[in-house]
Amino acid sequence: MKFGISTFITDEGIRPAALGRAVEERGFDMLLIAEHTHIPVERRTPYPGGGELPGMYYRTLDPFVALSAAASVTERLMLGTGIALVAQRDPIITAKEVASLDLVSDGRAVFGIGVGWNREEMENHGTDASTRGRLVDERLRAIRKLWSEERAEFHGEFVNFDPVYSWPKPVQRPHLPIYVGGGQAAFPRVAEFGDAWLANGVPPDDLGPQISRMRELAGRDVAVTVYAASDDPKDIEGYAGIGVERVLFYLPTQPEAETTAYLDRLAAVAAGFTGH
């Protein structure tokens, strides 16, 4: 099993380049970071984790700027979004941003995607929350066309453009990996687009049956990465036992000294399973 890191990068925590270097130096193979463009002052949507919305949600850096900084000081670390809020993103710009990250990182980009939960945030982007699932699926189809075709064209319910040229194309072939986040409602999206299912912090006992249902629907052996995974050795053993490919430990957003100390502890936990 592989080990990586999931976190929020903000203006109050460790800088992205220092974080990327620290994560790679400790033997982790992937860094996925969260995205929120903004948080509306008046919010009706409850925080899925319960209670008050944590402060880091208000202060996230643009993920592709941050990941490019991390790419510039690393050589092996896979870098991606966990998750990019496709319901809030123009597909033409997003296709270029992700492909550009793949280029500047020499083929290490991962496009972690999801629908999102904050209705007021997506409404500020002109997105109707009631149709956001269909919107995301259509934007993903358009993005894949922009990545793969010299003269890309798309005509759908939400996305519409005549033939266009769009470069760069992703370095990775046959295509840049898409990690689909979300619960069981996202399984059809995993089936259509997913190189992996990005399960968000699901305990091993609950995750096993969900993996079976997801793979049955997909009709193939889709890899599973657990985002914000527990670092309890018993949970890690549980994930290994149900065939999880990778766990991404959750890293709190803190200044550099506190972050590197926390990473040292997580690396020691991982080393107990991999020897890295």
C-alpha cells in the first residue's frame, strides 16, 4: 500500500514549495490539496463535518498555483487536487490549468474532482445546485476532449463550444488520471471517469462493502485512495486488508516547524508498513 498526504494550503500555514519538499523527503508519493474559491458570509448549507466551518476553508490558496510551486522543488511526488470543485470551474480554463501542471511537473499531475457541498459558494459561480451533478459530468467530458483532440468541439446541455485549439495537452498518456471524490452517489461518475475512487475518510469496516458496490457498478477493478485517512495502525491494517491502493493521511494546516514535526510522525507510522 502507498502513502500520501491530504491537506489545505492557506496563507497562514507552511508555504507550498516547502510543503512539497518536506512531503517528498519523507517518502510519501502523493500530495492532494483542497480547493474553495471563497466562503460566502451568509451561509445556509451546514458543514458536513458538523459544527462551525473550520478556518482553513476560508483561506485556501489557488490549488494550481500552489501545486506548481511544489512541483518546482520536487521530482517524484504526484501532485493534485483533493478536490477541484468542477461545478464552480470553467472547463476550458480548467483543462489548461491541469494540463499545464502536468507539463511543469513532467507528468506528475492528478486531477481529483468532486461536486461540492457548499450551495451558496457554487451559486456565486452561477451554478444551480440542483443540477450540479449533470454539470460536473458534462464539464469532465469536455475537459477530456480538450486534452485529447487537436480540434476539440463540444455541444451539450451546459457546455457548448465550436472547434477550438487548446494546448498544452497533458504529458501523461493515454490520459491524465482522474480521481473521483464523493460517496456512493458518485459511483456512476467513478464508473465513467475514474482512474481511482477518492473515498473521503471512510473507516475500513464501512469502506469494504462500498468498494464492492463501486466496482460492481463500474464493471472493473477501480483503484481506491482514501483521502483524510486515519493514521491509526489498526485502521491502516484494515485498509490494506480490503485492497486500498493508497491512504492519504490528513495533515493539519500549520506553520512550517509544526508541519514538519507532524510529517515526521506520519512518516514513522507509514514506515511501520512500508519500511520507507
